[in-house]
Amino acid sequence: MSTSHESSGARQSVGLSRRSLLGLVATVGTAAGGGLLFGFSVPARSQGGARTSVIDGDGVEMPREGVFAPNAFIQIDRRGKVTLVMPKVEMGQGVYTSIPMLLAEELEVPLASVTLAHAPPNEKLFADPMLAEQLTGASTSIRYAWEPMRKAGASTRTLLVMAAAQRWKVDPSGCVAREGRVLHPQTSRSIGYGELVDVAARLQPPQNVRLKEPKDFKLIGTRVKRLDSPEKVNGAAVFGLDVRVPGMVYAAIATCPVFGGRLAKFDDTHTRKIPDVQQVVSFDNGVAVIGAHTWAARRGLQALEIQWDEGAGADVSTETIVTDLVKASQRSGAVARKEGDVEKAFANAKTRIDAVYHQPFLAHATMEPVNCTVHVRPDGCEVWVGTQVPGRVADAAAKVTGLPPEKIIVHNHLLGGGFGRRLEIDMVTQAVKVARQLNVPVKVVWTREEDIQHDMYRPYYYDRISAGLDANGMPVAWQHRIVGSSILARYAPAAMMKNGVDPDAVAVAAELPYDLPNQLVDYVRQEPRGIPTAFWRGVGPTRSAFVVETFIDELATHAKVDPVKYRQALLGKSPRALNVLNEAVRAARWAAGAPQVKGKGRGVSLMHAFGSFFAMVVDVTVDDGEVSVDHVTCAVDCGMAVNPDTIEAQMQGGIVFGLTAALYGEITFKNGRVEQSNFNDYRVLRINETPDIDVHLVKSSEAPGGIGEPGTSALQPALANAIFAATGKRLHALPIGDQLKSNASGGRR
């Protein structure tokens, strides 16, 4: 699949509010030569108005004489083919099934008949209003699509019914749509959608359409097999790594091992003697060996003699970064939440509990390595990549080449894991810098070592948290200071940063479901000496949930109250949170006061994030400091479940991802360099270590919430709480690593 860049759309101001996009008005245009193309009328149509082009099945904008395509998301041609121009990208989360389900439900077509095309980079047409950008991330895909895609289907269906009624000269109320056809039961007539598009295109679209009631859903809420699975199984699916372009060469990259460092010089005498090495090119902080195939490029790079100018970053270490964080934590931060009189509440509290938490840098380590293929010509630039941000990719290529936006074409592909890594464009910028020095397409693939040692990392976070308790051990005062890098200050400062608060860094922490009468949550920004930081699956909720939910357990232990009962007592104002907690402990058969078995423990956690509610119960066995996760029970209230199979798969994947990070995940620095290099020292969970996972969905009539990232976030505190139950040792740092070993020194923790 590919996308075509639109000159008028790349990175323009979004120019629309969430309300305006969610209240999209259906419009159609005359399609004398081809068919009905349904789209949304949004503000700022001055970007081009009606276009005589459509997005074809491969996602490329194609001219088609006589076709009116106003901001099209949906296309129906005379053969009855339905194409959904997909504004989101597929990276394993299942949107290539669940979003078409929304459309097919209201359009009344078989799900299998809906084909997909990638949306081209165009912020004005395809921006997600929750993110103010054309972006796939933050678990917003279904929340974004829930209403607009259903309205699109319902409005289009209404127009097709009207067209059939006009053709038959009958009342539209006597017609119904089913399986891609309009039927008139009274006369037993029926007609396919494809035969109606020319008439439907001339009709006035309805101003308001009535969406189906949940009780009438035929598709939404059912277990649907992933539509993209067959191609992934048989190898037909094309990921960025699979791209092959005629005349393509291959590049092996070496980048300065110290962030902020530059290339000083290199000697390619031996490299040029390697068979099939074609060229050596350099850029600001690295060098690339170009070969006729990957093996030649890799061998050539190994023979290259390189000297680096490491710069000021050569002295950076994990210890210096932690020292900076500790110092920063002594100053007051930007206030994220303040309720009541915290100082007075602490003064009157019977007991005060304090804790300090450390959470490390984390790499994404996506299964598909970072890659990008680029062809720079005097008259244009083409980029083949799997990305979560096609508009930013187009921007990066335009900036490096100096070409105007309309000369940039982005071909987007399936992503072999995103987790936030492919929200970044560093790999694109680098590949374009290499490609502009060549006259042929070049494919740049990072090795796993380059990937882990030059990632954009989840920040190191340092938290100070305190609670004042009454005579019964219940909290009357709560103070939480979060210290760490601000991703949003780099990524989208104007749109997101408010009064010095990074809303991602304080997510969960500033919106607890618990009844806490006096709260102060503040944020201190402390950047890690030039080390790049970025979003990582679960982002702010991942780090906040670990702190908050293990600390709540600590308070329950002090109060000598079962941790489930302690939470239940604090949830009087959050019935959905209480309900999901009760479902998890019911499913796990949690028994307060059950006899303790040596080396075994159970832990619980509760989280509200991404518009959904989650509770987990984790069972572990700890033997001589080694943790074995035996079972995970998960309860989810994500509102209306579009595809329960996808939700369960997402939760299972998120839990495995979270277990990996909690048990092993840690990026450390020494002499400015990342010490980890591959999966031998940046471990991932093995198959034999994966626990049984039970996912229980709470029925809800609420609009859908997010589901892709929360499993990672909610899992980690439940694991730590289970370890405490098994060992009596309270963990205030991740990863667990060797902390439970009898000879563990604890290090900086």
C-alpha cells in the first residue's frame, strides 16, 4: 500500500476544532464519469475545493475525469466497490478491521467487500482532532473513528436508498439496504449500490442522519477475524522492510555513538576494496557505505576506519542524569492539580508516608528494525516507509532536499511494531541525507545495535510521593512531584504544553479515580543532557500508574487493610472504576485474608487512562530472587467494544510488553554511550516466560475508549504488588532485574 503526497495538504494548519470535525457534514458531488464519492465537508476548503481525483486502492491519488472527490473518506464506484481511505495506519493494533467494521455496519455492506487505501499526507483532511495532527497513536483510533465513520456509512446508505426510490418512483421509506443492495420488499425489486452511484451523486445529502441503536448492530460488538491476517501469513503483506524499487542500492549506517557528537573523519581505503561496495557518503553525525546488496554494505562498513568528535555528551552517564533529577526534585514544579489545603492536611495527619521512585530509560525495540527507502531526483523525492506520522515524513524530506512540498511523495506501508518509535522522523531525515548524494534509490536499514543505541527513549522519571493518613490509615493529604523530560515540549509545544505542565508526564497522576480530599500534583521538567526522549507504549500512564498503584498498596499495608478493600473504600465517586475492579477480583477469585503460600503472591492494580478503565490481578512465584509470572487476570471497561477479539489481543500484547519492561527493560549510559546493544542485554519476554492471560470485558454503553496502550500501563504495578505479597519487599524502582537477589546492592536505588 502507498500514499501520495498532496501539495496543498502537507503540514498545513489543521484549522478545525474537535467539535467541527466530529460534526462533519456529508457532501457528495457530480460523478459523471465514474461514481459516487462520499466525503466530509470540513473548514478551509480553500485548499483546493472539489478535486478531480480519487485515492486508488494502493493509496495513490489518481486523476479520474468527471469524478468529484470532495475531501473523500469513502469511495463507491460503478462496480459497487467500496474503498475506505484510511486515515490511520496498521501496526498490529487491528484498525484495518475495526474501523471498516464501523463503516460497514451503517453502510450495510459485507465487511469483506470494503477495501482500504492509505490516506495521503494531508492535515486538513485527515487530522485526528484529539491529537491535532494526522497521526496514529495515543490509543485514539477507534475514539476518533467511532462517530465520523458511522455517520459516513449512514449518510451514504441514505443517499443510495433515495437514489433507488427515485429510480423506482417509490417512497424511500419503503426501501431498505442490505448486503450492498437496496431492496423494495413490496415489489420484490433490488438493485446493487454500483448501479445507483450516478443518481445518488446528484442528490442533496441529508443534513442529519440517524445512527443505529446498539441493539440493532449486526457487526459492531461481534468477534471478527482480522482482515489483514491472511496476507501477513502468506507473506503478501508489504512492510517498510519489504520495499523493493528498481535500481535500488543498500546503505549500512554508522552514527556517532554519543548523542550530540559528529563525524570527524573517515578512511575508506579498505572499504573500497570490498566487492560490490559502490560508494561511501557522509552526513553531519554519521557515514554510510553504499553497496549493491546488504552484505556488501555491511562488510564495507566493518572495514571503514572512523573517528568521531564526541562533543560534550561524552561525559554523560546514568549516574549524572539521576543526580540532575534528584536536584531538580528539590524545587517546586508547575502545578498539574491542586485541591484543598494540602499543607494543613499534612499537619493534621496522624501518619505520613513518603516514597521515592525511579523508572529507567526504555528503548522501543520494534520487531521490524528502523528502515527507510528514498529516491531523490532533481525534480522530486519519493519516500517508502512505515510511519505513524506521514505528514511529518513529508516535511522532513522537503526540509532536507529543499524541494517544495508538492514534489514529495510518501508511500506508507504496514508497520512491524510502532509503540511510538515511528512517531519520529529521525530515520527519514538520515535516509534523505544519504539519498540526496546518490542518483538512485537507496534503502537504509538500521541494525538492531543501531536501533537500540540510537533510539528515542522513554524518559528516565524520578518521583517523590507522600500521603498523610488519618487514624484509620485512610489518606487525607496527597502530594506527588514528577520529575523528568518533556516529550511534548519538543513534539507539540504550542498545542499541548500549558503553564509549564507536560500533560503526558502527569497523566493518571493528575486524574486519579480515588476520593482524595487534599491533593497537590506538580511537574518539574529536567532534560537528560542531550539524550533524545520520545513516546513509548503507554507513555505517561505507564510510569504514573506504577507509582500511584504501588503507593496505594503501601498505604493499604500500613492500614492493615486488604488492598482491594482499601481501593474500594476510595472509589465512591467513580462507579466505572469500582465496577471494573470488582470484575477483576471476581474473575481472579480474590480472597481477602487467604492463607499465604511461601514464595507466592497476588497483586492488584486499577487504572483510568485513555478514556477506559482497567483492573488487573497478577499471580507470581518468587524463588531465590527469580520472578515467575504465573497468571494475569485483566478486566476492561473500554465502553462499546467494536471487536472483542481485537481488544483481547491488544490487552494480551500490552501485558507481555509491560512484563518485558518491568522485569528487564533498562537503557543505561556510560561515557555518553548506550551500554545495551541487542536482545542479549536488552531482554524481551520469552515464550516460556509468558503467563496465562485472561481478559474479561465489562459490558458498557459508553462511547469507546482507548485500548492499544493501557495493558502495558496497568500491568506493572500489579506485578510489583504481587512481588511484595510474595516477598515482603516493596519495589520503588524498575526494572525488577536483580533487586530481589539476596546479594543485590540496590545501586542508585
